[in-house]
Amino acid sequence: MGNQSSKTFELEEEVNLGQFRLLRSVGRGGFGKVRIVEHKDSKKLYALKYINKVECIKMNALKNILRERNILEKLDHPFVCNMRFAFQDDYNMFMTLDLMLGGDLRFHLNRRQFSEHEVKFWISELVCSLRYLHKQSIVHRDIKPDNILLDQAGHAHLTDFNIATIYNGKPLKSRSGTYSYMAPEMFSSHGYSTTVDWWSLGVVFYEAIYGQFLERDVTKRLGCGPDGFLRIQQHAFFQDIDWDKLEQKKCDPPFTPSVSVF
């Protein structure tokens, strides 16, 4: 299970790599590997994220990395992959995070269909994490199945705050995130706020239930193309509609408004 230790002491102590027993590598981040480590004193397991300084500077990502660290220092929530230690040496910056052994949601969605009950449970947990982040004036901006980690018990946690930012009440203007999960207001000249995270979570919800996105490709979208109307007519959702009678206004509407209120 992911460690749920309190953050009351870790970030205030001097920490270095020698205080950890290095175990197996479990993947790579954008700037280096991710390794399971054991804190020698507490015997707790964590995920240690290596961030190579040279690569970070080459990719002009130092500002994002430092912002991510500053944001993670503020966070401690049951449904967030929290940072427990942060330190550096001559070559790397390190972030020691809660260890999640259940894999990311993308991994699982690619392998099986989940029930509405299962998806509802995870979304409910993520709703709690978003409420917490937004109370801290933090916008995640990259909510997607890849950034939702499950612990060994099956609880969902938000991770990867690399493009998260602070919302101070002034509309945000920069477009950041993964296109398929980006809210429409992100493309507006009016800017956006924490609302974009709720859109992204809604897309994850839909994808987890139906195994696909709302169709952006107009060539595949129902209603488009020469046979667009026919494809809608033949869709299972509309199987009980008599289209001929409908177009002649011979079908009784299911709801009759009260004209007196107007």
C-alpha cells in the first residue's frame, strides 16, 4: 500500500541519498529514472524520482521542476501522491514520493472494462483530491489516466504536478496539458481557472466507462458525412424512434410544458 505517513517532519530535515537503500527501478520520468527505495531509519518504502540537472536545463524545464517541488511541498492528502522528502546532489535533484504499487489507470483501462460502480468509486476519490487542490489555489492541468496511480489496495491518487500552477484569481492564459483532456476554455482568449480540471476529470470518467473519447475527428463523428443522418437513425440509442412519424409531427412528445408559466 502507498505510504500515508505524515508530512510533519520529512521536509524539515537534512536528507541525502545515503539515508535510503536503493531497490529496483520501476520506470523513467522525463529527466531520469524512478526507483523504489527504503528509508533506512523508518523502513518505509517510497518512489524516488531522479531529475538530471543537465537534462533539465537543456530542455528549459528548470522553472517547471522548481514550481512542481514548491507545489508538492504544500500538499498532504489521502488521494494525492505526496512528496515526503526533497534533496539534491551535484548531478540530480530528487523527489521522494508515496509509493503506489497498483499501476496507473491507463495501464488498467487498456486491459479490461470496469463497471460503473468501480469507476464511480475512483472518480469520487479524485473529486476529493481536486477539491483539496483547488482550496490550495492549485490547478493540476494534466488530469488523465496516466497521471492517476492506484495503491496496492486500489485507491486512486493524482500524480505528476509538472505543469500544475497556482491560480491567484487572475485568468490563466497559457495552454498546458494533454490535448484530448483539455477544456474548451483553455483555447479561449478569456482565460481559464480551476474549472479546467473538472472538464479533464469528466473526460476521464467518460473514457473509463465507455473505453473511448467523445469523437473529435469529424470524419468519425455521428451526423457527419453523406451517411451521417442514416448512422444516427440506425444507432441503437434511437432504435425505438419512428423517424417517418417524427418528421410529420405524429409522435406524442414525452413532456408537455405548462404554458401558463409563460
